[in-house]
Amino acid sequence: MTNNTTEENVPKSFSNSKAVIEYLAETFPACFSVKGDVKPLKIGIFDDLAKRLENDEQVSKTKLRTALRQYTNSWRYLRVVTVGAVRVDLDGAEAGIVEEEHASHAQETLQASQAKVKQARAEAAKAKAPQKKGPPRASAKVAARAKPKAKPAVKPKEEAVVTMKEAIEPAALRVGQKVAVKLGKNPVLATVATIDKTEAQVQLDSGMTLKVAISELHAV
């Protein structure tokens, strides 16, 4: 079966609101304008458009409503919506005037839109601006002067000096027992860690461990 439908018979579909507005300006030139001055539209103009274009397959009501919103929110349109300005219908005939309430709303919308664009431009310019460099680094001499002096090293705590008593009998020696052992010229306090026949490993209070003969351990 041969398809007789040609490309010319397929209705065009507008891809965006700009194309719809251009179509409306071509269809209703006395009402809509793409360039130059515009005129305030009749209140309820959408219903008139929907009725006049109800058999037009090129534009849906949804796209028509979106395009109309874009048209009436443009800066050039909002600027002409002033008190007493004449509104027009699709054929360019007078269809009422702009009242103060609608004029005030149009000016507020215009100012808000302009402020938003101004802020966006300022933020974009700020983002493109070169970043400020940080303060220059201090010279080596200045850094050396600013560097805090190191605190003097704390001397390790000296071992407590004790008086040695009698030598401990090997049979009486126990792990964990406090004893005195001679370290250098002075006796110091230690704790028995391990016992191995004639020798014992002791730990000083400083944490150091020594292996000494049991005969060198004394009671404290």
C-alpha cells in the first residue's frame, strides 16, 4: 500500500516560544509585534487566541499559553503597560485601557526582572575576575626572627637515692620485690622483673632494665 502523505501535508510544529510568537505576529500583525513597539493586549486575549486557532494544528494550547506568558513578561512589553494605555484585541481594535493595578504589577515585575539580571551579571563578572594574591612571604631573616625560640630540654628525672641494707638471700628473692642496686657510685631503687638462678633482671623507676647478680641486690 502506498503512503500518499507528503511532507507538505504534515503540519509544522513550533519547537519553542520564540517561533510561536513569530507566528502570532504574522497571523495577527495588528496585535503582536516581534520588533519595535508593542501594544498592551486585551484582558482575556488567550481565550480569543484559542478560539481563533482551534483548528490550527501547528500550535497547541499549551505552547500558546507559554508563548503568551513569555511575550507579556518581556521588558519591552512591561514598559508600555502604563496607566491609561490602550489595550488591543487580535485585530488591533481598542479593547479597554490599562488600569492602575495592572500598571503597578507590570512595573514591579519589570524592576524585579531587571534586578535579577543585574545580579546575575555581577556574579558572572566576579567569577571571571582574577583572584587576589595573598600577602607576600616573609624573607628568611624575618621568618627566622619570627620563629619562636625552642624551649630548653627537660632533664630526665634522676633516680631516687636510697640507702642499701643487708644483701638479700637468693631464696628470699621474689618477682616484683623492691630492692636496692648500686648504679655507678650510688644505690638506686629497682623492682625485680625476672629471676634466673644466680642473676636477676631488675627495672629502675626510670624504666631502664638491668641484669645483675643476685648477690648485688640489697634490701630497702
